[in-house]
Amino acid sequence: MGRLVYLDNLRSFALLLGIVFHAAIVYATEIKYAIQDETRSEVLSYFCYWIHSYRMPMFYMISGFFSAMVWTKKGSSFYLEARFKRVLVPTIFGLIFFAPIQYYLTERIKNPNLEVLTFLEYFFTKEQFQHSHIWFLVDLFCFSILYSLIPKSFFTAKIWNRIPKGLIQYLLLVSFCFLFVLFFHTQISKGESYFGIYKLTFVFQFSFFIAGVFCFHWKSILVPKTNSFLKTLTIFVWAIFVYLVFKDLEIDDPLWINFQYVNVWIRSLHILLWVISPFLWTSFLIIIFQSFGNKDGKLGVYLIEASLPIYLVHHPISLLYAYWVREMEWGIWVKFLSHVIVVLGVSFFLYEFLIRKRKPLRFLFGLKSN
């Protein structure tokens, strides 16, 4: 299997889409966030829930796929060394220097006289420490270590060859993710965490990482061989339908409410849609990126390398802009559009003129040496 450019581009898209998401959520109704504007938009709420319904599971599915590919082609030593350099290092750097900013600004709104050093002494404790947007790297590194501990013969066992390719494999992976998440959901609630790692979210995302590993060995979902207009349209229609029902359930059946205190059938349906939506949107976007994002080019190569550093630096910038712009008497769409433009502009500027040109920063942001 050669290089799959469209998967690299789709992974970059998933990261960069997070910049727009973190801008939109400031002005969206029905969603709680660290800093939010007084004026909210229902349209942006739908937009945020749409992104939320598939973005990170898709990212982890692709990450699982590439993990299996690298392990198979280059071995365990190369894989683990790369995980430590390209995931663990930026994780530690981000947790120390970027994560505290979100919670400092949140506390600053409540207490305008709060000093930075006083806050940091309070924040870097076992009880108060949280990951902010760095949570996805913390989880990714943990997934990588867990994957390294699973015997690889499990993924290549002959029993899997008996499963018909295509729809049956697709449904099996959906069923695996659903049953895996449902089981753990009966044991823990979404709000439970361990050293800042939210247990239910961790289990949910890990199921997609493992699904991605199977996608590599089965050559399915992420590497479809045939596409058609009818297939694409069918997936898109189902994805829209599932997303709309999922959004309503996200509001009517909050996952932080313990399983024992909710309607079992509604909660099970909620979790099923929580699982199905990423599969459908991933399948749809795979077709789109195979058609329009499967060629090497300078811009694509640039964004593949830049996406992680830009994602890491964008969140503090986005929060600082949200903190500043909330006092402005601008229209909501002016605020939102200016928010996206400013955050993208500053993030790309920092990457282009600071991060990518200095070896220590390249190392800290998980980039390869020039």
C-alpha cells in the first residue's frame, strides 16, 4: 500500500477544522464553553454540533490506520520512537505552556485581579490540573502505548478472513464501537476523569482508534475501492439524518447523567448514533478527499506539516480574542468571521516565521528536523 495522500490531507483537515469550531462555539447556543459571547446563534450551534459529531473520532480512526501502517512497515522501534518524539514531546510542552491559559482566562472573568503566579500554583495540582485542547494528544499517546501492548496477531487472525468484505465488515466495526462504548458507559459517566483524562471520552475515542487499525488490515472504509454518485448521495443523506437526531439527543439526554438515571433505550440509541455519525461522515469525506484531495502539492505538504503546530497554538489565541471581543458591540457574524480570520492569521504567522524555522521549536511541536 503506497502513500495515501487523501488520508494525510483529511487528517490535517480534521485538525484545522478545530480552529473554526473553537471560534464558532464562542457564539453558539446550547453549548457551554470557557468564554462565550452574550449574543448567540442557533445556526452556529448546528454547525458546532455537526463538527462535534464526527471530527475527533475520524481523526483517531485515521491515526489508528496510520499506526498499523507504520508498525507493519517500519517496526515497533521506529513506531514508538516516533510516538515519543512527535506526540509525547508536544503533549508535555502544550500541557505546561498552553493548557493553563484557558482556565486562567476563565477565572480572570470571575476575578479580574487574579495574578498569574497565584493561579499557576493552584492549577498545577492533582485536583485542579486539566488538559484544555491538549487532551487529544494525551489520549493519542495513551492509545499508541495501548496499541503497542496488544499482540499484533490479534488483528491478523485467520478468523477475520471469514468475514465478508464490504458492508458486513463496516457493520461489524460499528457494532464493536457501539458495544464497547455502551458497556463502559454503564460503568462510568462522562464527567468522571483521572488526572484530567475523561474516562468515557477516552473509551469512545479509543474504540475508533482500534477500528482504524482494523481498517488498515482489512483495507476497508478508509480505503474504499469503488465509489459512485448514488453511494455518495446515500451516505450523505443518512449522515445528515443521523446527525440531526443525534443533536437533539445530545440536548435532551446529556451524557453526564449516569446511565442508571436515564431511559435505557434512549441512552442506548444516543450512544448508537454517537458511534454511527463518525462512520458515516468519515465515509462521505473519504470519497470527497479521494476525488479532490489525493494529489501531492506544495500547499498540501505544507498543511500536513503545519496542522499540528497551528492547532496547538490557535486555542490560546482564540480564547484571548474571545476574551477581548466579548466587550465589543459588533454584530455576531462580524465577531465570528473576524474571530476565524484573526486566529488563522496569527496562528499561521507564528508557524511560518517562528516555529518552522527554529530547531528547538520544531522539536517541541513534534516536527521532523529540517
